Amino acid sequence: GMNRTLQEELRVATREAAEGKTLRRKAEFAATCEERAMAAESRALRAEASVIDTSSLQARLSKLEYLENDWASVIDRLSPGSVKVPSDLVERVISLETRLTSQTGEQGKMMSDLAQAQMKETAATRRATEAEEKYQKIESSASSAVEALAVAERQIAMMKGQVESLNRIVKSYEDEGNAAAARKSTEKEKSKAASDRAMKELEKLLAHAKERIAVLDGELSEAKTRAET
């Protein structure tokens, strides 16, 4: 009976040992499957991340291509065919800035020249106005001088008439010299003295008239000269 019991226990132990190995293999297999599952999940996550990153890169690439095309269009409009590399663009921009600065300077000079021309025009207009006013004054003075000359000429004509009259009187005195010999010497001297005084007064008047005429002639000539300039 003892032997049979031991054999039974041995069978049970053997069976349990076999079951234990099976469970261990199952456990090991399960662990292996779990590791594989985790590795697969990790790969899937990496693949998904890679896909997302690829989409982002594609979007960035598209944006860069758009910017490149846009820049190429702008550059071509600025200077068709002359800009091939970025350094060409830099040189082109510097050239454009230089031209712009030069044009700005030229525009400033043109504005300055225009302002000076306007100032000169204003000054010329003012001088023309002043010259016109001066000419009108001179013309008025010349007109006054002409009137004064006419008055002087009338005075001279009148004085010449007086001179002729006195000359006739003197001549009559001379013609009547013999006839007047019988007259008293005092009356003759008085008559001669009166005649001399009249002649001297006449000479003074004539000299004054000539001086006045000379002055008027000078003023008239000066006025005419000023009016002509």
C-alpha cells in the first residue's frame, strides 16, 4: 500500500511538474508576445510620428517653394535676367539704393534751382516795377522841363523884343546926335545915363535868361537820357 501511494504521489508530482513547465512556457510566451506587442506599438508610434513630421516638412517645403517663386517673380520684375544668385540680388539692391540716393539729390538740386529762379523772377519783376515808376517820374519831370523851357523861350522872345526896342532907341539917339547938340549937356548926360542903365539891366536880364535856358537844357537832356535807359 505504501509503494502504491508513493507512486501515486510521484505521478501527481510529475504531472504537476509538467503542468508547471507548460505554465512557465506559456508565461514566457506571453511575456515574449507582450514585448513584441510593445515593440510593434513603439514602431507604430515612430511611424506615425514620422508621417506627421513628413507632412510638416512637406508643408514647409511647399511654403519655401512658394516664397522662392514669389522672390523669383519680384527679382525678375526688378531686373529681368540679371539676378541669378542671392549675391546678385544684394548688388542689385545696393545699385538701386545708390540710384535712388542720386535721384533724390538731383531732385533736391532741381528744387533749389527752381527756388532760386523764382527768387530771381520776383527780383526782376520788382526791378521792372521800380524802373517803370522811375520812368514815369522822369517822364513827368521831362514834361515839366519842356513846359519850363517853353516859358523860358517865351521870356527870351519877349526880352529880345525889348533888346531890339532899346537898340532902336540907341540908334535914334545916335542919328539925332547932331540935332541934340543944341540941347543942354545935362539933359544929354541924363539921357545917356538912362540909356546905359537900361542897356545894363537888359544885359543882366539877357544873361539870366541864357543861364536859365542852359539849366533847363541840361535838365531836359538829363531827363531824356534817364528816360531812354
